[in-house]
Amino acid sequence: MRVIAVSTLRSFWEAHLSAEQSLKAWYEEVRSASWTQPADIKAQFRHASVLKNRRVVFNIKGNDYWLVVSVAFKLQIVYVKFVGTHRAYDAIDAETIDAA
């Protein structure tokens, strides 16, 4: 999968140093994946939540942070839409947020 907006992840881990290794590990796993359907994501990340609108929420660093992405299976692209703390996540709508 190609991950769009790695710079968003980098900006977040620069502000939240404890998230860096977990986000880098997530990125490397996703980059080497080839998902064709939501079940493929769940098989790789059993704690991921698949939402409407091709959205997926990942728990990062033992559920300290949440990452929302949009997945274009045919294009093999994952778009980062949001990365943040639980408090910040509670303030958004994961199904409609458009930018990280």
C-alpha cells in the first residue's frame, strides 16, 4: 500500500515523541501490505475498526493514540485523515474528517 501524508505522521510524532516508534512500525507494516478488502486489514490489525466511507481507525501505541485513514483498495493507497489523542479523536467525526 502507498501511504499518503506521511508528513502528517511525522509532524505528529515530532510533537508526541512517544508515538514515533509505533507510527513508524504501523507505516512499515502498511507499506508492505496489499489489501483488497476490509477483511485483509482486520486480519493484519485485529484491533482496527472498519467504519463507513472506506475509513479505518487504528489504535497506536497500545491505544494511546488513534489514527484514521481512508483506504482506496483498487489504487492500493491509504490516505491519512487524522492522528491524535483520544481527546482530539472525540472531537472529530472519523467517518467524515477530510484532512489530518
